[in-house]
Amino acid sequence: MSFSELWPELKPVVVSLWALYLVVLSVWIVMQQREPIATLSWIMSLALLPVVGLVIYHFFGPQRIKRQQSRRSRSRAGLSRALPPGFEPSSDCITVARLGQAATGFAPGTAKRVDLLVDGAATYDALLAAIAGARHHLHVEYYIFEPDRTGTMIRDALIERARAGVRVRLLLDAIGSSRLSRAFLVPLHAAGVEFAWFHPAKLRWIWRPRVNLRNHRKVVVIDGLLGFTGGINITDEENERLDPGAYHDLHLRLEGEVVRWLQLAFLEDWHYATGIALRDDHLWPDAPTGRVLAQVLISGPDSPWEAIHRVKVEAIHQANHRVWLVTPYFVPGEAARMALSSAALRGLDVRVIVPARSDSRIVSAAARSYYDELIAAGVKVFEYGPRMLHSKALLVDEDSCLFGSANFDHRSFRLNFELSLLVHDIGVAAAPGTADPARPGALPRGPGRPREGAVPATPGRCLCPAVFAPALRPPGAVRGRPGLGYTPRKFP
């Protein structure tokens, strides 16, 4: 008997099963209490693509994030019992810092010294000098660590300290640092460096996938007294001494009690990745207080609060004079767009600085789809070039700034594990390189600006991989044309 002859009898059964599938699936997704548009999108995708939709949902759906929340909370609980005094919540902090504390559990502190490091060469010089001075422990955590000249230079510095008896721990993201070979890592193991991957690819993860949840943080802690964080990875692509077209980026060198919070962030990630809770009094030396108010902010899929997103939006709402935003990837949600446009409508000096050429045409097109709305509200939009702008900074008024690893997009706010530093200090906010100037004459041009590139702006917003796609870096990143001698100028 042929299928066409069997179909009239099978049709009621297939329709009934499909209807039951839709009912069960809809109830399951609705009970997760996601945003209405996300809930409807998932239901439609799974209804129209029963097999493909289920695979996509399994790897990238919100259920995975809920499971991550449970495991990360256990990591924090396991460490909290070993923490010394000094990590209690503060009752004396300004509104933005209070929000950050409530959303992250990290109280505001102080820094004795905050050095702004512009571009990779200055960052690597400072990092190598600090590594050479390590005496007890060295904690290093990066998203990208490449096996190139820059990566080899940093690796060899870690090996030298490990051979000198310093406890060196290295935590790398398994996707961002996937180019590291076994041969590159062997000298680290031989020297006694403790190494771990964050969310490595394993066969069992076919059933519990984590490919979409990446550790985008950049953290270095030396002897519990000196710390580094920001947006610069370990790669030749950010070293202008080796590559004239290297990314333009920012990093921070920190001294003081705020380093204790960087230490806690690393230890939580290390416990989560390895299952080992480190307990050693040398991890928590007495740190001097300073005059600079500073607060470490962490966010990721382990928390429902989107802490960095909330703090940025709240800081924009509280601004009185200026809001300058620098970001390589600009895909804001409704709350962030409303905050920026409302600040401009209030008469504030609101500027958004993005790269003229990004390493993703879809992301660039998505960013340009927001220009007309923002420019109409009075936001000044600038494109920076010819080098790829990779800086991530938010300046509010004359004394508040936020630096770190988080881009201004959904991926950083919701899916990546990110870390930023909120600083309240006139000197730091006014430091050269804090806000990057725009390429002259690029923007603003007012509403209706012609679109550039092969991907139209509005479809680019819908297709943007920063929303849900995996954090895979495209090969051969576009960095603009090197060697043009462009010198950044200050804003007028």
C-alpha cells in the first residue's frame, strides 16, 4: 500500500500529535516568563520547524541559561564561606553604585591608583612588568589568547614566574582561545602552571550545550594587590607594534582594595570551571584604601539582572551634562535606546562613537539601523577609523566612567560573562584616550543617511549575530586600512 493511500488514515493521528506538541511546547515556553516577543518567536519557530527548531532551542534557548544560574550560584556559595571580612554590602553609596551592588553582590570600594592604558603595546608593557614582579600568585583570565608573538611573549613570562615558585593559574575561554594547540600549552604544564578551559567542548555537552555562553572577561590579579581589566585580549591583532592596523582599545591597571573584588571574580570563575575552591590567606592581603571610588561589576547568564546593562542605562538616566558612549558593537535594546534618546532630548551632550568598519558587516548594518532614530533625538553619532575601534567606555558628566569587556549589545548584556569597572573620579574621566574622537566628517549627517555595505541596515538588525548566535570570531577580521597615519583628534 502506497503512502498516498495510507495518508487519509494517518492524517488525523499526525494532526493530533502536532497539536499536542504545540500545546505542551507553548505551555513550557510561556511558563519561563520571557519577554512576550521572545516567547512568541520561540513558539512560532518550534511550530514551523519542529525538528530544526528543537535543535536550535536545545543549544541556544533560555533553559540552558537557567541551568547555568544554578551551577554558578553553587560556585559563589562555595567561596563565600572562605572569604575574609571586608566583602559585606555597603549602605553608604550613590544610587548607581547601589544598583550595581544589588544586582551583582559586589560592593563599591576604592582604588589607590587607576592607570588608563591606551592600546595593546602600552597594556602589554605594563602587564609584563607586573608579571615579573609577582611573588606569591598570578591569576590570569582571558577570552582570546592567541599562539602568536604576543601570546608567546605573555606565556613565556608566566612560565618564568611559575618556575620561580609563583602559583600561576590561567583560565581561558574554550571558543575565544580555540587556536591554542597542545604544543603551545605543554611548556605551561611543564612549568607547573595550573590551566583550565571555560566551557570546553565535550561530547556530553551534546545534551547540555554551552557553546552560546562565553567568558568574555579579561582579568589579571597579581599577589592580590595589583590588577588589570578592560577590553584588550592577548593577540597580535591588538598590538600596534606588530600590526599597524591593530584594534584601538582601552585597558586599566589598578591598585588598592578594589583588586580584592577582581580577585573574587576570578576565584568564582575558577571554581565554576574547575570545581576547586581556593582557600589561602595570601589571596587576601591587606589592601590600602584610596581616593578613587571604584566598583567591579559582573554580569552573565548566571544572573537574571543584566547588571552591566542596568548600570549603564541608570547612569545615562542620571546624567546632567554629557553622555559619551564608545563601543565596537552597537545593538541596543529598547531600554538603552530610550535612555540615550531621552538624554539627548533633555539637552545633554550625547555622543555615540562606533567603528567606521567593524569586523562584522551584519553587526555594522544593525548598528546603522539605529542612527536615524538617535540623530533625530539629538544624539551625535560618530564613526572612528581607519583602525577598528574596540574600546568599550561610557562617560557620564565630568566624573563618572565605566570601562570593561562588555559591548553595547544583547550578547554582552545577556549571554556573555562580562566584567566592567565603574569609576567615579574626575582625573580618570578626563584622562587622554578615555573617549575616542570620531573620524572627521563621518557622522552625523541627519536622518536618511545612505546605507553602506552589502547588508541593508534594517535586515542587518534582524540578522545580527550579537543577539543569539554563538560567539565565533570570523577569520580575517576587518581592521581598516593600515598605515594611513590618522591621528585621533579631540572632540570640539
